[in-house]
Amino acid sequence: MEEIALQMENYVTASGVWGPVVYVLVMIVAIVISPIPSSPLAIFAGLAFGWVKGMILTLIGSIIGAT
């Protein structure tokens, strides 16, 4: 599990500002298209961005997707 978390952290660090932007867009699509589960995405956000930033990004994507 630590290896996966390290890989996600490296991906987010390498992607710079585009990592959170892409995550929010993917979350919006997951909310709009119901068969795509959004719970694993929320867990990914917590691991990749940290629990506070991941929660904020998940809320942003979920709210935009629901409106």
C-alpha cells in the first residue's frame, strides 16, 4: 500500500497544477455518469493530495457535477 501511495504522490507532484484540475474534472464526470463509482476517486484524492486538499477537491467536483 505504501508503494501505491508513493506512486500517487509522485504523479501529483509531477503534474503540478494540472493534477487537481484533472481530478476535479474526473469527479464531475463520475457524478454526472452514475455507473462510474465516485468513492474510489475520493479515496484516491485523500492518498494523492492529502486528506484536507483531497476533501476540498472532492467537494468541488461533486458540487459542480451535481448542479
